[in-house]
Amino acid sequence: MTETAIEDVETFRRRARAWLADTMPKVDPDAVPPPPGDDDEEWVRTRELQKMLYAGGFAGICFPKEYGGLGLTPAHQLAFTEESVGYQMPLLLNVPTFSICAPTILDMGSEEQKKERISAAIRGDEILVQFLSEPSGGSDLAGLITRADKDGDTWVINGAKTWSTSAYAADWALCLARTDLDAPKHRGLTMFLMPTKAEGITMRRITQVNGSTEFCEEFFDNVVLPASAVVGEVNDGWAVASRQLFHERTAVGGGSPYVSGRGTGRVSTPKSDLVDIARAFGRSEDAAVREMVGESRAHHVVQQQLIRRVTQGIETGAMPAPAASIMRLFHAETDWMLDDHAVAIAGAAGVTGADTQALAAQLSVNYLMRQGSSLGGGSSEMSRNIISERILGMPREFAADRDVPFREVKRGR
């Protein structure tokens, strides 16, 4: 094989299969999931597994060679992912490090940022996170009020962010801040690469309804960043954020080529299995229940086909980048259906059944968490707007603050 030749997919698959069998630890199917809560030990193990992938030559499969990857195709990544089923994988790194943050830096960052941050993540040395949402902003990301003020050759950041996934485990964050109050809200923003342990950052973990503390809130008090921290151009941060949201919607929808392995890695909240639930609650012969199981299975099959079609369409230019919202929306609705059907099948016994307490607890928590799939990558309502306006060509939704200088925009009361 010459230096410039690309290894064919089947040869790569066979090599990956042999390496996985010789090197990576297998998943224990009988392991008891830990209770929801802090997952610090999972993150330590995740870094170890990523370093093992890198040492074996199977990390960053679709990232360019010059930034630490292998420079191979999505087909190579898919082959490795299929072969890795049953082995322990650094799944926690899939979102947001590899599927969102690293691709955004690849698309919009400087050469120095690409070489340092992407390669460090691929080696397992660094974890990336997003500092986007704010306590006062809701879904209106462009309406953020975190400030970045120029001070000589540096930037001084003040404000707050929230719902930052796994920020406590991360080393670097993509942080969007306002740098021009006199520009309309979309045109006065700048994206920064911020060390999560920088002086002036106070981070707190948020406890969710299932006991998990994977989300954080951050408070910035005169955090100083160098000029080299800017990603893209000053006051053109919305272009970077838009690309970032594209990668997030693609990841949430299941179409990212940078994801390695299947699943989230959060073993404490596995997805509900409707067949297991039907059997456990004695309803496997109920015709209505069988219809629900079939409907959910059909949606999952359609989802996989949709992912392939939209991903290929975006890659070839046959579909615009906003089409990623189609995958993201269908993913949310498929997840909703799964959790709704799980509760419907279990019925009252899902709460009171003495012999099914563990299963009942799982499906109940999944139901309480079902809204999460409608929020990642922007809300489902936003996805519908994007599909209608940017794909179907329908009129844009009215916005009273469009083209208004941000300092003149009315906020709160």
C-alpha cells in the first residue's frame, strides 16, 4: 500500500476486527448499571479507552491526517463502529467532543486551533464542550448577553452559561459571547475557545430528575482570553455557531461521520426495550401492544434509512446543510414514541408491580427525560421552522428584533 493509497473498507474492517479482539475489553452483559449520579469514573475510563484507540491506530477515523486523524471515509468509520459492538468504547466522547466541537473547529478554526485541539482530543488528552445556552435566553441563542470586551490584545468575558453537557469533565469549551452591542443580535457575536479551568470561571453541576449531574452552569467573572482564542472572525460568531448547530443537529439525528461506536456510554439510563417490557408485564400477546411494538420498530428502521439518505444528500450537495434538521426532528419523535409506548404497555403495573421494579423505574425515568430529545440541537419547534423556511422555501417567521441594534432590543420586563 503506497503512502497516498487509501485502505479499502473490507481490509480495514478485518484489521479492526482482529485488533479489537486482541486489545479492547469486552462489555459485560451482566454488569449492573450504577445508580444515576456523578459519572467521574466513567470519564476517567473514557480517556483510557480513547488512548487505547489512538495507540492502536483507530482514533479519529474521519478526521484529516494533518490534525491527528486517519483521513478515511464515513464507510471506514461505519465498518469500525459495526465491528466494535460488544467492546468497551469511549462513547462519552461522541457528543459533544467528536461530533460537534471538533468538526466545528475543523470547519471554522485557525490552523493552530485545528492542530492543537483536534489532535489532543483524538489522542485522548483533551475533552471539548459547548458554552452556548444562557439562563435568560431559552432557545434564542442569538439573544445571549454574555459579554466579551476588548482590552488591548486580550478579551475579557463576563456573563453566564447553562445546560453545558459534561463541562466538569472538559478541558476546552466553544463559548459564544457578544462583542458588539450596536450590531443586530446575530451580527455582534464572536466565538471563543476557552479553557474550562481558566481563572474567573465558577462551575456548578445541575441535578436532574433522574439524579444525573451531567449538565453544568458556568459563571464568568473577568475571564481573560488572548486574541488567538477567537474562532473564525470577530463579530462573525453566528457563522461559527450556525455551523456548530449544524453538527449538533446531525449528531442528535444520528448522522455524524465522526461518531465511533454505538450508544451514549451512559449505562445508568439505557433505552427502553418494548419487547422486554411487554413480556415482563404479561402483555406480549395483546394485539394493541404488538401494534405499538411494531410501530416503534418501523420508526427506528425508517430513521436509519432517513439518516443515510439525508447524510448522503448533504455530502453530495443534493440537499442543503439545514436538512440535518429533518434527521434531528425525526429522532425526537421516534424517541417520544418509544417512551410513550413503554408507559402505555406497562400501565399501572409499571408503578406498582413488585416483580418489575427495576424495569418500571427505568421506563419511568426515561419517560420523565423524554423532553431531552426535543431540545438537543435546538427545540423541535426550531427544527420545524428551519425545515419550512430553509428547505421548503416558506415565508420567515416574524421577529420584532430583526436588524435592530442589540442594545435597543427590549428584554425581560
